[in-house]
Amino acid sequence: MSSPRFHMSSPVHGTGRRKSRFTYRQLTLLTSYSTSTPLRVIAHIDLDAFYAQCEMVRLGTAEDQPLAVQQWQGLIAVNYPAREFGIGRHCTVTDAKKLCPKLISQHVATWREGDEKWAYHDDAAAHIGTHKVSLDPYRLQSRRILALIKESLPSNLQRVEKASIDEVFLDLSAHIHSIFLQRFPELAYPPPYDDPTEKLPLPPVTALDWQADALVDFEDAEIEADDPDWDDVAILIGSEIVRDIRAQIRRTLGYTCSAGIAGNKLLSKLGSGYKKPNQQTVIRNRAVQHFLSDMKFTKIRNLGGKLGEQVVSTFHTEAVKDLLHVPVEQMKLKLGDDTGVWLYNTIRGIDVSEVSSRTQIKSMLSAKSFRPYINNQEQAVKWLRIFAADIFSRLVEEGVLENKRRPKTINLHHRQGVQTRSRQSNIPQGKTLDEATLFELAKNLFIQFIQEGKVWPCSNLSLSVGGFEDGITGNRGIGAFLLKGDEARESKGNLREDPAGPVTHERPEKKRRVESPGIQRFFPKRESSSGDPEESIDDDLTGTGNSKIETKEASLNSSGSRLWPATEYVKVCTRCNARLEGAEALQSHLDWHLAKDLQEEERGNQTFASHQSTGSRSQKTAAASSSSLSSKKSTRGSTSSTKLEQGQSKLKFG
Ligand code: TTP
Ligand code: CA
Ligand code: CA
């Protein structure tokens, strides 16, 4: 790793300020990733046009070749050369080809009905009825990138949170602390009088070389001239670490990514989206106010959705600048104590949420929405076979063959018209789980639906396994490899060489984060920080045909490329405000929400919105979670199309 570049000056400090603003205690707190030290450094790394880059690398296309990733007739990722032609996710393949005839439009890999394995099929787009999308190729690349990131950080000084299929947060604090002690030995001396509240000496630095970073300006040029303090040095070192990681990803795997480096997750995430592609943005503490004040708060993480709308309608503005004048008391009054305080802090760039290592998989789901609906058992069974194969290949990755970890329960969800039903059963323990067993269990659950009648036409089926347990073998279970602080080994253990092989389906177990409790009421769940379809959700559920879901991150990007065409056919999802083209697309999208909800239930992570809507959804959730391990039924009325609105919206991460 290259070392940060400092222009050393004489130790005499010109500005008259002889001590740092920071204390010995604040310095030491870096070692424990404390959220309360102003010296902490958080980075957010997000891959550029991720799926598109995966296809570019796989196909070996030229860097400047416009390329988009197609799902049925829509586009789900567009590389930057193609964006120059005005192509975005809103385009159909036909429109995109008109804009750029030389565009390569690569369809995602699919499982074909009856097949044993997914593959890239040339005719997939025309076979939405018989194919199911596989995101495995992208999951594999995601894992490789994550493994590389972890390998490039010292194993005992890293904290890496995978936030979605193409992004991570890094808490670089402890690593930076160790670099501080190496480079500035005076910091290792005990504080004067052994008093940790004593101020540190100033850094022996007058100018920091920010190289190619996009540096967010300060409001006041005067401050720029001021001597840097330790927070600037820390963030500079962070920026160098991130630059090296990005270079390694580029060199080793061929991908470009963008990054934000700042004092917390909120700001680092805003930073990574600030300049794309292949750039990094540093937001120093002293630049925060200026950076945020010109921004619309609806771009900020958690303020893109319902809460954002509520704030706009309450205070009649979208500008952070205007909200800065609103006293905290008034925010509390209008939004409730917790949310008021949270908003007051957020627009000031204050965020004390932790970067948490989340790697344990808790459940896996494979699903398909049928358009047209399916009408017979033979068809359903073919899909169950695919689901079983899909899930089994991920289980293999999770160590099920070695009995390291295994799921306890299997669930089948069936949707017919307005009814969604689910059945659950135990997975027999004792012998090594295999694909045939999964398939048999799935079929048995399906037979139970049939015995009750009213199965056809079926619009959605989804199979999931959950209740993962560490296997009891003499071996070291995979859980041990996933322990915090031991993550380098974990990443190596999961790294596969064979790109065509099955890949782990990542379902990171989420830890509770430190955030304002009041804000939770707006969350249907604790969510990851990005708008990507969660890697764990089958993307057949993110839309069919021309329909796509507008995800959280879409609101981040002001390029307009992700905006929806304002046609009269556009339907708005009452849960997340996604705009869908037509009723079919909306139904598909709602299925997707349902699948996500079901997964959340699997996770046992049911932080559903409690205010405004304690009705239908909560009951639904309760019904689902009450199903015991023995095969038990829970029949749900359709609540998805009409009753999911109030307070159910997932907050958007800006
Ligand atoms: P994003 O990070 O939102 O977008 P991106 O990586 O394509 O482009 P950017 O350079 O602006 O970050 O999403 C990551 C991947 O998730 C994306 O490549 C494809 C997938 N995705 C969808 O399938 N549908 C969607 O609506 C969105 C937003 C993403
Ligand atoms: Ca991205
Ligand atoms: Ca992303």
C-alpha cells in the first residue's frame, strides 16, 4: 500500500493555534470503532454500472463499447459509454438500440424450465414464461470484490459491511490509528499529566496532497488556508487506503468503482455518488456544511421516501438550506421526538450509525412470478425443481455438504389471484442434505396446496429455506470463519475460482444499527444502504417485461436516466413510491415486496412500521411467523394491492 503524501513543514505552526482541536481520548477511540470520535473515517465504495461491468469483463468487450444488461425487454444496468447516448434504465431495448445502434445488449443469465443449471441463453428475452433470471454471475463477482477488499486491509484492523450486491462500507478508523502511530510516533506518548482529555499536538503538516480526489469545497476560502488538523490527516490516509483498494480491484478483477470518504456512513454514501464513474470524493469535516447545504434533503439516505415527503409537506421545502433554520423543537413537534431529532442531525451531516460486519446467511429464497399464470401441476413442479437446484447450489457454497451449516426449515409460498398461502416444514436432520430431498420437500408442500384446491391459476411461487444452524461436526464450522475480526479468512474461504460454478447466495444477517429508534417506524425493515435489488431476492420479482422498479438509489442520481416515463399507464407503488408501467407491472412489483417481506420474516427481523398502519400487514406478518415447524398453514388475504400504504414505505437511502 502506498503511503500518504504529506508536504512536511517546519514544526513551527504558523497560525498561532498550538494544539489540535482533538484529544488523546478521541484518538484512542479510533481503535474501538467508536462512533463518538470526530476522527473516525468511513468509506463507501460502489461499483460503477455494476452488472454492465460484469458483462464487459466476462465478454472481454472494449472499455468504450456501449453495453447494457437486458432483462426481458427492459434494461437493468447501462455502462457509462452507453449513458453518453442518453440510454438509461428507463429505455426499452428497442429504444436503446435506436439511440445507439452499436449497443451490446446482453441478456442476464437464466434458468430454463426443466434445466439443471442457469446459463446465458440467446433467446431468453422471448421466453419470460419459461425462463427465470439468475443473478449468480453477479453475486460471484460481488463476492470476489468483497474478498479482495478484505484481503487488502489488515485482517485484525478491518470492519467491512456489505451493503448491497455492489457496495460496501468500510470503517477505517482502527487501521488509520495504527498508521498514525507509525508515522507520527509522538502520538504514542502518554498524554501530558496522563490526562486523556488533553489536546493532541498539531500534526506536523501544512499541506496535504489530495492527488486525484474530488474534494468538496469549503464555504469560506479562509478556512482552507488554515492548518490541517488530525481529522484532515485521518481522512487523507483513508482516502489513500481507498485509492489503493480501488486500484487493486481494477488491476485484479477489471472493475472500476467510485467511493466516498467522510466521517460517517451518511456522508460517505453521498460522497460515492457525487462523482461517477471511477472517482472518489472526500468530504472533510470542515466541508460538510457546505456540501449539504446546496442539496435537496430528499437525496439523503432515508429521506427519499415517505418520510421525505412528509418533511416536504410539513416545511414546504426540499432544500437542506431552508431546513437548517428550523429549530429542533419545531421538528420534534411536527415529526415526533425521535424523528425530529434525527432529521435535525441528519441535515447537519451527523450520523452515528456503526459499520457492522454482516456476513452470516440466514435464509435463501428462489421465486418466480408467472406472466401468464401457470395452470397445471407439471409446470409448477418444473419450477420447483429449478428453485431446489438454485437454492441447493447456494447451500453447497454455504458448506452444507460438509455439514458446516444447514437450514432447518423449508417454506413454499403460493399466490393465486388475491390469495397468498404458505406452508412450512422441517428439513430432516441427520443425513447430508441433497438437492433431491429439497425438491421432494418442496413438492410435498405443493401437494398440500393442491389438496386444499383453488391452486390455479397460480401467479407466483417462491421457495425459501431458513433457520440456519451451525452443523455439529468435528470440523470448525463456517460460523467460526465468519467471526468478526477474522474476516480475511472468511473471504478466502468463500472465494471460488470457477466462474461457472454455483455461488453463494448472500443473505447477510443484519445486526441492529445504532440509529434513532423513532426513525424505525418508517422502515418496514432494517435495510441495506443501497437501492439495488437485494442480492438475495430473485430479480424475476423486480419486474417483468418493460416493468422495473425504481429503487432507492434511483432518487440519488440526478442524471434523469432512472426517471420513469410519465405516461398515463404509470402506476405508483403505495409502499415505496416506485412507478410501474401498467397494472401487471405493479402486481409483479407487489409480489416482489411480498417476497422481500417473507424473507424478512425468515430473518426474524420484523421491524415493520408500527405507526399509522398496524393493521393488515402486521397481522400478516404475525400469521406467517406463527407457522410452526410442523407443516402449518397460513392463508392470507390479499393485502398487497391496497392496504400496504401507510407508513409501510421503506425509507430511501439517498
Ligand atoms: P446501482 O449501484 O444502483 O447502479 P449501477 O451500479 O448500475 O450504476 P452506478 O454506476 O450509477 O452505481 O445498482 C447496482 C446493480 O443493481 C445494477 O448494476 C443492476 C442492479 N439494479 C437492478 O437490477 N435494477 C434496478 O432498478 C437498480 C437500481 C439496480
Ligand atoms: Ca453501482
Ligand atoms: Ca449500488
